[in-house]
Amino acid sequence: MDKFKKSKQKSILSWTIAIILATIWFVISFLPFIFMIINSFKEKFEMLTKGVFQLPDKLQWSNYMEVLNGGFLNYFRNSVVVLAISLILLLFIAACASYPLARFQFKLRKSIYAMIVACMSIPVHITLIPVFKMSKSTGLYDSIWALIGPYIAFAVPISVFILTSFMKEIPREIEESAEIDGCGKIRMFFSIILYLSKPGLATLAIYNGVNMWNEFSFAYTLTQSSENRTLPLAIWEFQGQYSMNIPMIMAVLTLTLLPMIIMFIIFQDKLVKGMTAGAIKG
Amino acid sequence: MNQKTAKLLSISMAALIAATATGCGSGSSGGSDSGKAKISDARKDNNGKEISYWNISTESPDKDEIAQVVDEFNSTTKSGFSADVVPIQNDNYKEKLVVAMSSGECPDMYSNWSGGPLHEYVDSGFAQPVDDLFNKSEIKDKLMDAAVSQATYNDHIYAVPYKNVAISGIFYNKKMFKDYNLEEPETLSDLENICETLKKNDITPFALANSSKWTGSMYFMNLAVRYGGLEPFQKAISGEGKFTDESFIKAGDKIQEWVKSGYFPEGVNSLSEDDGQSKQLMYQEKAGMLLGGSWYTVTFAQDSKEFYQNIGWFPFPAIEDSDADPAIQIGTVGDQFLSFSCKDDKLAAAFECAEDHLSDEMIDKEIKSGKIPPVKGIDSKITDPITKKVAKTATDAPDIQLWYDQDLPPAVSTAHLDSLQEVFGLTKTPQEAQETMQKAMEDYLNDQK
Amino acid sequence: MNQKSSLIARRKQSTNKVAVLFLAPVTVLMIVYIFYPIIDTFITSAYRWNGISTEKVFIGFNNWKKLLSDQHFWIAFTNNLIIMVLSIIIQLPVGLSLATFLDFGGKKTTVFKVIWFIPLLMSSVAIGFLFTYALATNGGIVSTISNLLGRGNIDLLGNPKTALFTVILVICWQFIPFYMVYFMAAFTNIPVDVFEAARIDGATRGQYFWKIALPLLYPSIKSAAILSMVGSLKYFDLIYVMTNGGPGTSTELMATYMYKQSFKTFNMGYGSAVASGMFILITMVSLITMKLMNGRKEN
């Protein structure tokens, strides 16, 4: 009886500590976001005199109005298109590549895998000029299509790395029993492996999605006219030669952030589903 | 729902959003597009008759002023060419130029800040000399001499300066000065007295945000030029002299003296100029003075007309027992210089477009928006008191030295800024800083051989 | 006998064909966007070139000699290593704890999950700006607290000794959510029955975690460590936005140094040498670590 009470007390104690710590981290994660929003409602001079942490005198919705009336919707559309296409292609290509690397045995496997890992080590900036030249010669320069290739290419190494480690965890028995049932490798891939890799794919979708959404270097180099720009370049509109209009920039950043938050809220339950239902039963 | 359905869903969502956005969003506008200007977005040069023109005027009023000039040129020129302006944000403009040049896609006409980078462009063949066109043109007599000399390299003219004369000077809070019975200083010791008074009253004398490093250089340049004149710098750059010259060391020493006396904000090396942390100190009245380029008149005026009424300005004071001419100023005479990579007919046409940037009309517009176009007699046309004073100081200056970090070869400029920041942080002595700078200069000169 | 071996051979052939088919898109992308630029970079490192002129002067290994003795570069490398070590020590455990909390807490903790994820969604520009103000020496959060404690203002970002660690904390803030999500996904690989069985055997949550879940998560932890390492060695964004390598060289990283050399000081040839050097160092470090980690495990 005593032992039971003690362990129950211990459990309540640990939960309490856990919740306290969780709340602390909650506040730390949330605060900067709140400040961003607060400042987006300030008027330019007000932000400079009162500083970043004070509440605004009144809510200046005008900042948001001006941002939306500018090229924002256009940038937004471009970002969405680039993201959707790049992400879907990336997930498919990475999954295809991870499958043989994780589940097959063949001669060059280790070396190809090592090469892909090596590719993770490329600093993006050194590829700017060669990629720029390529986009010019293929006529893709200054269009959003020029961005898709590099975005996918640079996300592939990490994606393959992450996905292979997930795919390796899938028990052999499933594959073997499917094989006995006469399932070819390709069908196995589409019907089984992909399905079981959902958590891995979800992780990739989230991580790469965010990176592509916020990507700046290639967007800056490969586009020129304002109708082809993506969101990260939108803050330019409010960075003049003489001074930055910080509240406007905060408004742009908030608007850029919101779609991502919404997407995450919608899709995050897929991760949960994977967790509570259990990926594999027996 | 399985993977395939999820994918289908995301594609349709994307398509839906795209369709909606396209439907209600405007097709090709970007940013505040006012005026009848046709800021057409760059397209492939169809028949070679288009002059691609890059500059950094992304914000109004500059953006509109440029647009109108280009529009005017396109409609009145008889050259058969038309200009197509692409405004690009300041921050990474230089890098974008590098990428364009290195892939053979240099714009026909582009603005730059002259100095070291312009020299590189010239040496690499991306800036054509325009001596002949210049001598035949009416802007020859219009432009200030100092402007032309900042556009000259190896005795040839490589750019057309047009926008703004910006010299460094000290902006100060008039009311604060009045409250503490302070007057504009004539000498350095006067200035230091002002600092002491402000400090005693818990006000930081100088508003400085030095994480960007070039803002601290303002102090260095002014002190050096007041201690030793322009010769030490000019000699050091050509290799005849050294950056370890006395005037530079004294400048560094004085800066460290001021740091130790608390004349700069705490954590000065962590404050960001671009994020507005220096002018914020002025607005919050936590600091009394700001040594910066005269473009600050536009900044202050744009941020708050009210605050601007309370601002005064004086040039950096003289140093007693120094031989140097205290009328020499540091700054840029032009601010934006237009260079050309095209040749022959196209060059002539582009030059014509550049000339239009100095038309009387354009000059008047620029004056209205607070700038000082680099033309002779400009101060008589200006009404705003501070701008007028700046213009007069600039016109009276026997010589105007371009900002070090602009004039020096970029590698030396970096060495200078990096080590100066350490001087401010008291982690390097002025002697060490200057030696680093000198070494970088020697490396550069050796590479040139 | 013959039939069986030829069946196996045919199986192998078809496996190989499928492998080739599946690996084709990746290979093409790698060659075009990665191999070609890398080779280009290595070649450029043998020249003295300002990045724009058509004149390139071949100088062989001079840039490399300069690189080996370039203090600035090795200081940057050391900074990268510091980031690497601290990132792994901080980000992985915290990320894992958050994921564990969410796993144990289930649906009730969704609100935590969403908010905890926000840092990863914010762009580095936003983060850099907000934290520059938050950590400001005069009026920032840290200084305000230390003032309340009577200690006066604290200069974090302007002090060469503390600047790097301060930015590292901000980097951790940004990336912990990634590891949280990563480990959440890793948890799904643990079959539910394992948890059930442990519970039936009377194990507490704590025992389950330390003795069962953690060992099962070991492979994911290793991969996460490698990801963190590579990311730290490549890192660019927040340093560029918040300190630009300063004060002095206290927060300079290999990537920021390379960027400055290539694009700002007209030293594209040397910048390429820095980039190539970076690439070699990072690849070596990751491959060695992977080999050490996978040493015992069968591939």
C-alpha cells in the first residue's frame, strides 16, 4: 500500500515539475512571436521612441493594409507555387532514393550513401554563381521556375539521410511476408514502405517546407522583377536607403508566418496519429 | 488518409490558393507604384535597343524621381534606345552586381558608390571611360569639382555623379543644448566639454551603433583628418606612406579615451545601425549628438517632422595645435555614381540618360526631398536651414575625402573596419589596429604587381 | 539447383534495376546542382580572381597555402566547433525531452506542441531583429533583469567573450523545435505493444523511458547528432544577421568568412579556396563520426 502511494506521489511530482518546465519553455518560445506582432501594430516613429517592448498606443491596422495592398499577394502566390511544387517533388524523389539505400543490398550502396552525406556539407553560397549562369543559359532566369531545381537539389541530401534512417527501422518481416505474397519491389514501395514512412515524410515536409518558405539567397539571385519574387524578398519593399520601416517589416513577417502556423496546425495531427496508433502492430 | 490522398489534397490546396490569388491580386505591381512612371520589369533585351539600368532607389520618393527621369528620357531621346530601370535593394546590391558581372550579364548602366569597388569594375572592364562625352556635355560645368574628382580614376572619368552630397557632421538636440547652456563647438576641447556636461547629466554624448562597424569609422576619419590632413591617407593608399602614420594612431587613441570616459553608449559594438538603434537613442533623448552622414537629415525628417525641427548641425570641429585645414570634410560628392558597361552608340545614349539625372527639373525635385545634388551654387537654391548649412560647408571645403570604407580596396576596408571595432571594444590598441590595416594594404599592393 | 540460383540471380538483377531507377532522379540533381558547382569551386580556388573580370590568374596552390596559415579561417573553424559541441549538448536533450513530454501527454498537450514549434517557423531576419533588441545592453531583457538584481547592464553581443555563446543560445532556441519533431517521429517507430508490455510488467514511465525507449531511440539520436554537426559546421544565417562575425572575429564562421571573401572583398579565388576547405573539413568530420558510430552496428 505504502509503495503504491509513494510511486503515485512521485509520479504527480514529476508531472508537476514537467509541466512547470514545459510552461517555461512555452513562454520562451512564444514571447518573441508576441513581440513581433505587437510591433507590427506600431507606427514607425512610435516604435523608435518607445522601444520594442512597450504596447502600441493604438492598433495600427494601416501597416497591414499597406502591406496587403502592395505586392504582397503576388509574392504570396509565388511562394505558395514554388513551395507546393518543390516540396511534393522533393518528398517523392527523396523517398525513391531512400528506399534502395535503406532496404536493398547492392554493390555501390555504401559509396552512394556516403556521397549523399558528403553533399549535405555544401555551403549553399558557393553554388550561387554556377546556378545563376545555368539559369541564364536555360532561359529560366527571373522566373519562379528557376527556384524549384535548386530548392529540391539542396534539400535532397538531408532528406535522404533522414528518410533512410527511418526506413531502416521498418522490420524485415513485413517486406519478407509481402515478397512471399509475390509483391514486386516497386509495388512494395508504393503500397507499404511509403505508408509506413509517413512520420519520416511528415518530418521532412515540415522541415523542408519551412526552409523553402523562408529561403532567401537563391530567391534573391535568381529573380529580378517584382512579379517573380517570393515572400522573403518582400521585406525589401520597406527597407529603403535611409531607414527601415520596422513595424511594416514586422507586419510582413507576421503575415509570412501565419500560413506556416496554419499548415502546421492542420498537418501536425498526422504525426500524433502515427504516435498513438502505433506504426506497427506485431 | 494515406499518402496519396494527402499529396492530392496539398496540390489542390495550392492550386486553389494560387488561382484565388491570381484572380484577385494584381498581376505585376510590386510595392508602392505611384506616378505615371513605367517601371517596367527587366525583360530579355530583344533587339539590343534596351539599356538595362540598375540602381538602389527602391523607395519613394527616390523611386519615383528616377522613374520620371527614365520616362522623360525614353520619350524624348532621339538615340533610338530606351532605358529600363530595375531598382534593387541596397543591402546585397553589390553582391548582385558581382554575380551579374561574373556571368557576363553586367547591366549597361548601374549606380555605385565610386571608390575602391569602382576601381575594381574599371580594372575588370565593366566601367567605360566617358571623358569625351563628358567634356562635350553641359554637365561638365554644372557639377562641383569635388564631384568630378570622386568620379575620376587614373586620370579618366568613369561615372556621372548625380544624387546627393553627403558629408559627415554632428547632429544634435537643440533643446538639450539649450537646457544645459551648450553651444556649437569650435574646437575639439569645446566638443569634449559638451560631452562632459551631457555625461554629468546622465546623457550619452554620442549616439553610435557600431555593430555595422562603418559608423565608428566616422569618428576615426574625422579625427584623423583633423590631426593630419588628407596627405597621410592619400599617401598610404598609393603605397608611398603608411597607415601607421601618427595622425591615425592619435585618432585611435582619442577614440579609446572617449570610450573609457563613457561618451559612447554601453555595448556600442552590439548596437545595430540598420535596426535603428542609434537614432533611437536620439529619439528617446538618451543621447545628445550623432556624428553621421548628412543623409540623416532625410532620415530624421522622414521619421518625424516634429523631431526634425529640434535638430541642429555643425561640422566636426578643428583640433587646436593641428596644422590641418579644418574646412576639409569627409563625405561623398554624388552618393550615387552612374557607370556604364556598354559601348559606342549605346554608351552615348546611356550617357544622355545619365545627363538627364542632372536636369534642372530633377535637381529641384531632389532639393524638395531634402537632398543636395552635387552641382555648383546649390546652396543658394536650398531653403531648409540644416541642408543649406551642409551644402555651404561642402561647397566651401577645399577637399572632400570619400569615406575610407568606400575608397579603400575592399579587403583593406574590411581590415580597417574589423580592427577599428576592436579599438572601440578596447580589445586592440590603435597601434595594432593600424598595423593590421597597413599589412592588408601591403598585401593588396603586392597582388597588383 | 540451377533453377534456384538463376531465380536468385534474376531477383538480384531486378533489384538492381529498381535501384537504378529509383536513384536516377537524385543522381541527376546532385550532378547538376552540386557536383558541378563543387568542381567549379575547386578549380576556381587555384586562381587569383576578383570575381568579375574575365582575367583569372592561375596561381596553383597559393590560395591553399594561404588558407592553411590563415588565422582568421582557423578561428572561424574553432567557432564552428564550439557551436557544434554546444548545439548537440543543448538541442538534442531538450528536443528529446519536449518530444517525450508530448508523447506521454498525448492529445492534451497539442497546444504546447504548436507553440513550441513557432521558433522554427520564423525567418532568421525576424529572429535576428527581435533578439538584437531583446539582448540589447541598454533596455534589453537580460540587462533589465540584471539591473533589478543590482548588477547593472550586461553587454552580451558587443563583448567578444560572450557574443558567440549568446548567439548559440538563440540558435538553440530556433532549432530545438526541429529536434522535437524529429524525435516525435522517431517515437512512432516504437511499437505500442512494447509500451503495453512494459506497463504490464509494472514499469513506471521513468523506467520505460530510460531502460526501453531510449535504447530503441539510439539510432535516431545518432542521426540527429550527425545532422546537428553538419548544420553547425555549415551555419550562416543568424550570425550574419546578428553580429556579422563581430565583434572582431569572435563570432566569425567559415561560411560567413567565405561569403565575405567571395562577394564583398573581390577575392573570389581565395573565397573558393575557403569554400573548398570548408567542404573537405565538414565531409571528413561527418564521415569519421558516422564510421565511429556505426562501427559496432551491422550496416
